[in-house]
Amino acid sequence: MHDIRVIRDDPAAFDAALARRGLAPMSPEILSLDAERRTRIAAAETAQAEQNRASKEVGAAKARGDEDEFQRLRVLVGTKKDEVAAMQAEASALDGRLRDLLMTIPNLPLDSVPEGKDESDNVEIRRWGEPRAMDFAPAEHFEIAGVRPGMDFATAAKLSGARFVLLTGAVARIHRALAQFMLDLHIDRHGLTETWTPVLVLSEMMEGTGQLPKFGEDSYQTREGWWLIPTAEVTLTNTVHGELVDQATLPRRMVAHSQCFRSEAGSAGRDTTGMLRQHQFEKVEMVSITDADTGLAEHDRMTKCAEAVLEALGLPYRTIVLCTGDMGFGARITHDLEVWLPGQDRYREISSVSYCGDFQARRMNARYRPAGGGKPEFVHTLNGSGLAVGRTLIAVLENGQQADGSVDLPAALHPYLGGATRLTAEGTLA
């Protein structure tokens, strides 16, 4: 959420930043609401002062026996009391309208973010690895002979409908091994704190990280009012919701492996085959809570943490910076990692690493107490996939596939698979 004081101080700069996201100016509407709200607050404060003065004079009139003045002042006190209540109610309603409006406005991009309308304007900043030359036509993950016995879409559709998968046997074990490998890498090498979180959260938590109120249709809500998390970003980031923490405890670097749930409301017709885009999937999510001075450095660090997973698995990838038109709602800057999928002959997103500044912290009212003293400041937040487990499984299977339908598995996974090095064409580990 945005700081109204920043908008008041420089509305032109605010609108210019929104324009970079392709949005129309919003400062006139915001400032009009804000001015009306402040007018009501000032009027309520004036009426309250008049009520307080009259209340004092009531006692004085009673003490000197001036009954007429006593009655007049008592009526005045009652009138002012009603006026104050009405003005406070109006100010409160306007405050709510202003907050609701601010909650729907996306974060402002950093000046360094490239301007653009969509993903075609994203900018590649580096690549790692070379796609393997194959002397056969590479298949997509679900078409590989050794994968078919363990990746069942028909049974999943019978159980749950479209965009679900049932993993069994060796494929399920590889999927699990990937998640364990990612966790161990982030914990042992990168110093992240393993965290296990709920997958059901309150509406306030979804508001805190920006999924609500604008994107409710993208998530699932239970009859009891809980929301199924679209990513553990929601739970990890909200661990500081409403908190005032000491700067000495920052940065807080966390990682969680969780189930994630998304309705995919805006993706009709996209990636309907295979398990690239599912309603239920798993991710290893990284979240950092930092102070105002170290957020951007932490963004680079977190990007490297995600890249390290792909490099350890030997998967070619490229790192891009998203343009202003393709960036997520809460981000100030985002790095996407795109892994090479030979079955599609293209790079596909496998991780987004975003720096949000104090945007989420304002929604959560999460602050830190500066080590040197002074006024509390809002924390800065970051989140990134480290990685999406299902998409990493796809990449491992497609990049390791062989002409006979078997799959050579990355050496980093061998210890997690009981020493097995390949998925046979029959669908077993060997």
C-alpha cells in the first residue's frame, strides 16, 4: 500500500510511475478523497473542542445558579456531541474509502526497471548453461516413455477435474527428492531458516501480501472463510504482520516447502497439457524480511539462491528482468528465471524473485526499531521461488531424456534416490 504523504508531496511523480505500468493518473481521485477526509477530521476536532468548552461551562453555570445558562449549555453539549459523532463517522467512512482505493493500486517500479507493455519487452541479463544437443526429436515431459507410468492425468481428472495430476512410483519419488534437495541447499549453503506453515490463512494475511482485495478470483476460499495459500509467500511474509521487531534481528531469511493452490482464473486455454500449469502444486518458497537499506542487495542475493538450484541440477536457464508492464502487483523489481525445456524448444519461467520495498509492510503494519534509535520504520520484503517443484521436475525429465525413453537424472539427486542415477524407459529407478 502507498504512503499518502508521498502522494501529497509529489502527485506528478506518483502518476508518472503509474504511467510506466500503463495506468491512468490516480492522484486527483486519491487527493480529493484525502482532502475531504481531512476536512471532516478537522471539523470533528473543532466541534469536539467546542463540546469540551461547553461541558466545562455547564458546571460553572450550575454552580452559580444560572439555570437558563445551564439549560442552554446542556443542549449545546448534546448538539455538539451529535455533530462530533456524525463528523467522525463521515471521516471514518472516507478513511475506509481511501484505504480501499490505495489497496487496489500496484507498487511503483524502480527507475531501473525497463519500460514495456508485456513479456516481449522483458530484458535478458544473463544465461547459464547450453541446451543439450539431441540427435532425436525431444518429447515433452508427459510424452517420455519412462514418465508415462508415473504421471497420470486421467485418474487425476476423475478425482478432481482438469489441471490436476497423480504422480506415482519413481516419478513421485523424483518429485519428492527435488523438494528435499532444494530445502537442503537453501538451508545448508544459503543459510535460510526452514519453516513449515499452514496452507489455510485469514483474509487479513492475503491482504497483507496483496492477493486481496484485487485478486480474490485467483485463489480458493473455504466456506469457513479461510483462504488456501497460492504460495508460502503469504504465510512467511505475514510472520511479521502487526509486529515491531528490532533491526538487529534483520534480515530474516526463511524457506518453506508447501502445497500451493491457484484457480488460474486468467489462464484459460494456456498450458492445458501436461503439468506446467496446475490448480495444486508444490513450491519451495524463499522470503526475506530486511531493513530499508539492504533490500536491493538482498534481491540480488535471493536471485543467486534460486539460480544455484538450477546450476546444481545442470539445467540451462536465463535470468531476465521483467518490464513495467509484466511485473506483478506488489513488486518494485522482479527477476524471472526461465529454464530450458527441450520438449517445447523454449525457455519457460521457473522462478520469480521480487523486491517489494515497504509496499507489503504498510499493508501488514510491520515495522522495525532502528538499532541507533529513532522512529520505527517499515520493514522491506522480498519473495522468490526456490524453485517451483513441479516445473523443476518437468525440466529434469525433459533435459535428461534419452532416445530410448529413459531419463538420466542429475548427480545432485542421486543421494536422495537411494543411489539411482536414471529413470528407465519402463518407469523404474535404476
